[in-house]
Amino acid sequence: MSALYGTYARSPLAFERGEGVRLIAQDGTRYLDFHAGIAVNALGHADPHLVKTLKDAAEKVWHTSNVFTIPEQERLGQRLVDNTFADSVFFTNSGAEAIECAIKTARHYFFAKGEPDRYEIIAFTGSFHGRTMGTIAAAGNPHYVEGFGPPLAGFTHIKPNDIKLVEAAITSRTCAILIEPVQGEGGVTAMDVEYLRGLRALCDKHGMLLVLDEVQCGYGRTGKFFAYEWAGIEPDIMAVAKGIGGGFPLGACLAKGDVAKSMVPGTHGSTYGGNPLACTIGNAVLDRVLEPGFIEHVNQMGQRLRWHLQQLQQRYPDYVVELRGKGLLAGIKIKDSVVVRDFTARLRDDHQLLMQGAGDNVLRFLPPLIITEADIEEAVEKIADAFAAIEAEGDKEHVTA
């Protein structure tokens, strides 16, 4: 009997080490990792630069309060500002905390302007923003809200990719639009480029803020440093996490000038957020992600993954219903009779491939950004073998019957 909360449907599988895109279990079995800790291990496992950085940092200061200047935090913040739309950064420990900061920043900006009644945020069905009381209210998914009392007020939820629905939802109380450019948990749904441009235009027209959740789709995963770049727009606020720490808990909320300036001393804080150890690792991850050719490689691998998934769909059209996503945040919707949770277990146990499911019965691809085409071919072939096995089992049952 475990002493832990029973909040996870855990597999008994446990790993003792990793090498690049492979995880090695305690019994020595090697697994191809297309899960990456749910888009966290951007550089795979045991990246030499990250390992050396962590070892060196372990002999220095691990933690100080944010009442002191933290040089590693200052450096990482400046590098993010230099490479994005933002003018300021607030560091957190997680994506949910980054979204909480984004929500508070959006609301406080209007409060500071003398418009305290502008606090409502338009959000979208199929979204996932975290597990805090604020972030589950922002996503509005009944499955996550149920049982936790009345949800935090101030959120309106509509279906994505329909600009007319957004326009109709705007009121005098609306302060912001909150959206994932590519939804992860909800079913790997990529927003249309024109739709994102339309959201930016609506925010400009009505004096609202555009808030992007790039916790899962950011940090190079779509083939750009951040997914908003594909649309040629800029948000006012953006939440980042997962890949930013390469496996170390780290998140960030980025914001433009006057928006960030509204958050004055006392409006927000974090005990651990942006501590020396976390930001040292964050800088090491950024070293690799900003290396010449790194993001270009991700973009190429995203294109090759799409091509191989198209081939898989042609081979198994009865199983692969639809291709979704962008870059190395990809998904295939599989037919409902093949339950995605059972299918990921089959891939893990029978084919040593680690993958994650998503909403709408979608098989989600979240490999480390260092994957090669050979890795992609291996993963897709394992999925094909799993489909073939299911097909053979069905034929056998039919003959027996």
C-alpha cells in the first residue's frame, strides 16, 4: 500500500537512468521516450551540458529569497526579453503558477488603470491551464472543476477557431483573451494562424490583453522559439514552463512594458520561483535551445514526423482518423473503439514506446527536441505494429465466433 495520494493512475514501471531519447528501466529494458515527461525533457535525458551545469551549481548557492538580487535570474530574464516580445519576466516553479501570474497581471493592469470592473477573461473549451483553483476555472473543464466547490468567477468559455464567437463574447467587463496556440491536453488542436491574428486584432480594437499559454507548445516545440511567431503576432502576456527547465521545476510569466509595470511590490511573489539553482539550469537549457540550428532541426523533425504520420494514416485509415498539432507537439485521433489509455499501455508494455494520450481519444507525440528521423521512424513503426496486432486480434475473434 503506497503512502502517496491516489491521484495518479500509475504504471508500476520505474526508471533508473536515461540516455538521450531513451529511458532505461530498473530491469534494464530500454524504452523510446516520446513522452518526455509531458513535454518537459526538451533536451532528452542526461544532456552533458545540463549535467555539468547542475553538478557545478550544486556546490554553489541553491536558494536565496527574492528579497535579494539573484544574478542567474537576472541573466535568464534578460535573455528571454532579448529573444521574445516581452519587457519583463516573473519566474515561477510551474506552468500553473505562470498562468496564475498571467491572470493576476491581466486583471491588475486594468485595476491600476482605474478600471477595476474589467476583470473577465475569455477562454476556450478544450483548454488546459493547470490544476490550481484559478487555472481550473480558466479552463472550465467540468472533469477538473467537479468536487472543488464553486469555480473562480470571471471566465467565459467558447469553442476555439471561430472569431465571430469571440467577438460576440466581448463585454465592457472583458479584460483579456487567454488561449493556447496549440492545445495539448484537450486533444492537440492547433489554432489557425488567421484566427490568432484575429484575436490580436480584437484585443487591439477593444483595448484588451492577449494572454498566451505556451507552457506546452513553447520553447521550440512547434519549430519556432514560441508558437505565436507562426502567426506573426505578439501577445501582451505569456506563460512558459515545461521545456524551460529541461526537467528542473521552472516556469515564467512574460509581459510587455506597461502591463508588467502594473505589478508593483506586494502584488505577487514566490518563495522558490527563480531561485539560483533553477535559473542556472534554465540558462543552460537556453544555451542549447538558442544554439544555431537547434530550432531549425526541431522544425525539420516536425515536418518529417508529419510526413511519417501521413504514411501511417494511409496504411491504417481505419485506425488513424485525423492528424493534429504542430511540429513536435503532434497527435493522431484514433478510432473510439481503440481507447487511447489502453493503447498507450500496449505501446509501453509490448513495444517499449512511451507516449501520452490526450482528450478526444488522441495519441500525443511529445518527444525530446533532439530526436532524429530514425527515432521518428522507429516510433511510427512501433505504432504500426500495435495497430497490426489489434487488427490480428480482431480477425482471430471473428474467426472464433
